[in-house]
Amino acid sequence: MDHQPFENWLLDNQPLTTDQKRQLNTHLRTCSSCAALAEVNLALKSVRVAAPAAGFADRFQVRLVAKKQALRRRNFWGFVVLTLSVLGLFGWVSWPVLKDLIQSPVNLLASWISSLVSFWASLQAIFRAGMVLFKVVPGFVPAYIWAVILFAAGGWSLVWVVSLMKFTKYPQGV
Amino acid sequence: MTDETTWIIQAQQGDDEAFTNLVETYQKPVYNLCYRMLGEPEAAEDAAQETFLKVYQNLARYDRERSFATWLLSIAAHHCIDKLRRRRFNSFSIDEDEEGQTDLPDRSAPDPESETAKRQERERLHNCLQSLDPTDRAAVIMRYWQDCSEVEIAQTLKLTVPAVKSRLHRARRALADLWEEKPAHVRTERKPYGSPAF
């Protein structure tokens, strides 16, 4: 059986003319498929909203309190596990140093002081070498090279500033 | 500023009493959506409660430019769709469906027989509804039980408006086919433990 245009009329919920209504009624008497669609339409239009049992908000409050307690417990145990893990990892990594410190603290302190002194001496040597280069190199480099270097550095800085401004701008009117 | 907006702002600042006001205002539409989606009062109660908990936890992320009802129903609908997907092979017990519900015949109604017939029709529709695809079911519930527009349904279910229209057409056609298959007087036998294997 041809269900068109009756099925579309029923599905589109458009207002029908008197003639269309008459045609539809005639079709519905002979077509069980379209009659079922019309019945479903009617049933859907007379639906009733189901309500929860009384005290829904009170039961929600109880559940919310339980959830908050569970969350607090989880956070507490999470913190404990994290702290113990960090302490354990720190102990494991620093155990060789700690062992030396416990067994011979004087030797360990002497080796630390020696390392600090050598580090300071290296820094001083690098600084002196840098000062010498700073005094000597300008004499070898022509003035126009300096101009090019300064110009390139200025351009590079400008690109950075513009990029930062572009990417950090807060979008407006979205 | 409406009461709802005030409660939302207060709840976002940590006022539980304001949030309870929101729960009281929206408990019925949320519960109804969950009940029609899941088919069982207990599951619906649990889903509705979970929905409000999710809303409570994510309230800071709520954009006040959007409709609160749409946002809330969107959370409820997606929660139910997820639940249905997880328990795809479970079937619903028709006898249990109406337990504890308010859809009982109205004794004060002038015609108790007609009330009973109406109730049976509602049960029949409710049973047919359970056979639909979860997203189609959500669209039908929002359209007919919540009176949502197609635009609101599209926003809630994250679909386009033409997709909502197409889903509503398809769902109603499927409901009509089921309606034809399941006459009003035929009641499906309760399946123990909800499994076809029993």
C-alpha cells in the first residue's frame, strides 16, 4: 500500500486542510501502518511527566555529603602516598651521599669544599678570558659588521615583541 | 536577575543551599528524562542523582550565556546514553517499570476505566520507547516530555537541527512499527534476571 503523502503529513505535524483531513481519515481506516503512526502521535501528545519519589533533594544532600567525604578521604590518602613516594625516591637517590655522610662526614665535607673551590676558580678563569676577548676582538672587526649585527639584533627583537603581542592578545567579541 | 541566575551564582561561590534550590526546581524534568531513557524508577533515581552530582562538580565551568536547563538536560541525557551503552544486553522488566511511579489511575477521575486505558497506553508507549536507539530516544523524550524545540534538542545532544528532525522522524516511524507489533492487551512476560537466556 502507498503510504504517501499520508505518512509525511503525520510525521511533519503540519496543519491540514479539510479535504486533506478527509483523505487522511479514509486512508487510516484501511492502513494499519499509518493508523499506528497516528496513534503514536496521539499518545506522544498526551504523555505524562514522571516525578521522583518525595524527598529527592534530601537524598541528594545525603549523597553529596557522602561524595565530599569520599573525595576528602581520597585526597588525604593520595597526599600520604605521594609524600611517602617522594620521600622514598629522595632517600633512594641520595642514599650514596647519605651513606658517606654517616660513615665519614669530614671526608665528604672536604670533597664538597674542594669541588666548590675548583668551580669558583673555573668561573674566574672564564671571566678573565672573556675580558681579554672583549678588549681584543673589537679591533679586528670592522665597524660596518657591528652595524649589521646591531641591525639584525634589533630586527630579531622586533619580531619577538610583535609575535608575543599577537599571541598573548585576549580574543574580544567571541 | 532571575532567581535561577542568583542561585547559580551563589552555588558557583560554594553555597549548597542555593544548589539545593536548583535541584528542587529541576528534579522533575531530570528524573523524567532519566526514567524515560532507562525505563526503571531505581535506575532513573540513581541517574538523576548522579546528574546533579556531575552538575555540582562542574558548575564552575558552566557558561551563564547558555540556558541552564539545556546544559543540565544535556548532562542527564549523555549520562543515560552512556549507561544504556554499558548495559546494552540487559532487558527491562515491564512489571517493575511502574513501581513507585505517579502514573497510577486517578481515583478521583470521572471515568476510572478510561483512566486505566490511558495508563495502559502510556505503559505501552513507554515499553516501545525502550526499543529505540538511545540518542533517538533522548530526542523523542526531550521533544514530547520536556517540550524542547529542535534547536534546544540539537544543542543538548550535540547534533545539527536537520539531524534532530531526521532522528525524530525515524524514531516516530519505529515507534509506530512497534506499536503495531505490540497490541495494548499483550503484556510481555517478566524475564527473571532480565536475561533472555533464562
